[in-house]
Amino acid sequence: MSKDCGKLDELGNRSDPPYPKKLDKIIHLFETLPEDERRETIVSYAENAKKQEPRPGEKFDLEDVRKDEECMDTVGVYLHVDENGKAQIRMTLGPEVQTLTRAMTAILCKGLEGCTPQEILDLPSDFVTRIVGAELVRIRSQTIYYVLTRIKGICKVYLDRQRMAVA
Amino acid sequence: MATNPTQYAHPEALVETDWLEKHLEDDGIRIVESNEDVLLYDTGHIPGAVHIDWRADLQDPVIRDYITPEKFAALCGMNGITPDTTCIFYGDKANWWACYALWAFRLFGHEKVKILNGGRDKWKAEGRPITKEKPSYPKTSYTAPKKRFDKEIRAFADEALAQSKSKKPLIDVRSPGEFKGEITHMPEYPQEGVLRGGHIPGAKSMPWKTATKEDNTFKSAPDLAKIYFEQCGVKPDVDTVVYCRIGERSSHTWFVLTYLLGLDNVRNYDGSWTEWGNKVGAPIEKGA
């Protein structure tokens, strides 16, 4: 287990810290913000989502670009796992993707840096409302979970392929 | 009222982007943004525009209904709106929520309402000014309306049923798949399913988008007349009910029928399919 991520005990309970360190910091930041500033910070993350796009020359182990029914536009997820087993996630978002979904993209790409694909796959999704706040999680804004699902999806494919290669 | 109009019945209910850019600072108007994307306004909006959230501002926080006249008056007062203010609505999704907010304003008797033709997407595509600065207007005193005009422009489930039984025009503006009962949710929104799929018996399928052009502006009056008078069987002297899933897409069609074609007897069944498709014993037709 990486020191940046929480781990599961024998009963499947997550020990402290419950989330990857970087993500935990982001969660705590959002929880201390008054509502107005929380919204401003979410918008600021959303505006930085473009920085999570693949950079020239980067190579990936897996690429998954598609338009799903759950999301308004095409979303691309790119995964590279380095020699230490750490995942690097890059993402591309179509122009119709909602602001909250953009924000979650930037938050997750940053917050999951240094995690292994297995740690990402084990991540519970209950932190999302702690970041976004209950007021913004409502009908027509539920795609906030979509990005996490896609990131977990690509990690699962990666791990399945690794296991098959070993078998 | 002509069923073969050459122009909109109420052309004054639409403003064009070019006109609005030249009148941003006019007295007596308030530009109102209403979106599906709850944070879109915060990312930038038309200078001077206020944000009215269809969910947080217009709907009761607990019961599935709209706010009280007193709360509406307070909302208007907070945004510097008086009963004489002309509210120009615009938003994302081809003005779904702008039309919804406009319809809600009419529920409270606010008559001076307009739509920005083409909405937010057209404004942005044309490179017109956008700002993050949130305006602040002197608070106004808006007298609470004596009543909500539910009876005039809103239909409830029993009224939709009566409409169906009497075979009066009932227009389902959802996607064809939803109408046929092939899917129990709107395309792109699988998390918003209902228990049963199909449509209210006797309803005609006419997706809301049929009324718009590629740039989200409304089609011409003759084109709209063909769609609704000829294809949907809407008649000026017979009342019409429109519905979708939660009332936003049907607000768009309600605007078209009321303002662009000039019908004065159109009601929006805002309970729509999320009510009907979950309602025990409600009759349902499937297929085209």
C-alpha cells in the first residue's frame, strides 16, 4: 500500500486516513469553506479541468474515450501506471460537460495522484457530497459521480489485464 | 387568431442577442439567467444578469410545488424586480429553464416577460460579453401577488386525465423513446427513471426540439403553425395541455404555443411523467 492512501483492514474497514492524503486535504478544505466560497472554489477547480488533459509526448497504458448516456458530452480517461505502480490520470472533457463534473475531474486527478489503481478502485464515493455540499447534489446534477466511476472503470480494466497476463 | 400566421403572435416576447447587447443597461429591464447546470452562472454570465435557480429559488424546499406568493415577492425584491420590470430570461439547454422560470413568473402574475432567442449558447457562440461580476440592485418592494395562477396556466394530474378522456389536445414533448415507453428516463439522464414507461393515452408526440433551429432560436411562425396546428391538432378554441418529465421541456413548448402562436388556453402539466409514470392506477399507452 502506498503511504499516500488509506488501507483496508481484515474486516474491510478503512483505517486512517480514509482517503488518499491529497484528496483528504481537498475534502477538508471544502468542509471548512462557507457556502459562497465553496461554490467559488468548485468553479475554480472546474476552470482548471483543462490542465488535466494529456500533455504532448505523454504515453498511456490505457485510453478510454467515449460518450456515455450518463454524461452530456464525450469524456476521455487516460491511465499511465509508472514503474512503482502509481497511477497517473489525465482526462479530456467535451464542451457540454457540466461545471460540477468538470470540477470533480480536476479534484480527482489531483487528489488521486500517487495512488495505485487498486487503491483508486477501493475508494468509497461518500466524499463527493463532503466536497460539493448537500445543496448542489440534486436532480440534474448527479453526474458528479460519473467521473469517479469512469476513473475506477479504467483502473479495473488495467488490473484485470494485469491479472490475466500473470495467469 | 389565425392558424396560418405569417409572424409571431407576440413578437415582443422575444429579444435577439444583438438587441440585448445594446440594451444591457436599460432601465426597467432585468436579465435573468436560469440553467440546468447549477454553477454555470458562476462561471460567467451576461453583464448585469441575476441568477434565479429553478430548484432553490422557485420551488418549495420540501413539498413538490412552487414557492408561495410571499416568497416570490421576496425573491423579486432581492433581485431589484418590481411588477413593472421587464424580465428577460435566458439559459442553457436551449432555454429550457429560462422558459420554466418565465412560466413560473407568470404563475405569480408577472406579465412583463421575454426570452432571449437562442439563449446562453447563442450569446456565447457570438462572442458577446460575459462577466463573473455579480450585480447588486437596490432592493425593491414587490407586493405579494394575491394568488398563483395555477388554474390558468398549470395542469394537475386529474386535469391531464380529463384532457385525455375528453380527447382534447395533449402534447408529449419528450423524446420518442420516452413517449413509446422504450426508456423510462430522458436520454442522457438514466438516473432519473420512473416506474412505468409510455405516455398519457391520446397524447401526441412532438419533441420540444421540433420548435427550434440548430442555433436554438425558434422556428418561424408558419413552421410552428404547421407543427402544432396541423400535426398536433392544436386548435385556438380548444384548451391544450403540454407535459414532459418535470415540466421544463414542456415550459419551452408552452412558451411557443402561448407567445409565438398566441394561444391563450395552454396549460403546463409540470407534474409530468415523473408523477404520471409513478402514479398508481394512472392509465398508460405504449408505442407510437
